[in-house]
Amino acid sequence: MNQCSDLLKRRRNRAVAERQISEEEKKERTKQLRKERAKRYYEKNKQKKNFITNYFQINDRAFSTSPEFATELLQSHKLRVTKSYFSHINSESQRVASVTQTQSHKELLQSHKLRVTKSYFSYINSESHRATLVTESQS
């Protein structure tokens, strides 16, 4: 009987110990999850703060009175203006070129049609002239 009760006690103790371990593991997991969540939260806030500080640093530069910054701005503005000017000129020249190409193409087509119709009528006239010659010679 004593042995039986000892076995039961051991089993109970083992089960209690396992339960305690599993509960400790659960607590450890929840702590770990909390830490990860907090870490993500602070990282996101840090990114937001960095974004905001960068934004204000850029805007502070915009209101800066340093001559280097002013020359840099002027050069970049000149560069943008010249780029847009040349892109505008290129697009205009391409448009004009395409218009002149279509006009010259139309002129070529018209002259070709004119030549074709002239040659066609000359051929018909020569055929009809031959036909009249043949009919005259047969008669």
C-alpha cells in the first residue's frame, strides 16, 4: 500500500511539475511576444521621427541664407530650365518634322497618282490608237 501511494504521489508531483513548466513556458512566450511588439512599435516610431526630422532639416535648408546653398539652388534651377527648354524644342522640331514629312509624303503620293493616271491614260490612248489603226487596216 505504501508503495502504491508513493507511486501516486510521484505521478501527481510529476504532473504538477509538468504543468508548472508548461505555464512557465507560456509566460515566457507571452513575455517574448510583448517584447517583440514593443520593439516593432518603437522601431516604427523611430522611423516616423527620423522622417519628420529629415523633413524639417530639408525645409530648414530651404530657408537657409548660405551662399553655397543659394548657388546650388540656382544651378539646379538653371539645369531644370535648360532641360525643359531643350525638351520643348526637341518635341517642337519632331512635331514640325512629322508635319513636313506628312506634307511631303502627301505631295509624293499626289505626284505618283498623277504619273500613274497619266501613264494609264497614255497607255489607254495608245491602245485605242492601235485599235483604231488595226480596225482601219482591216477595213
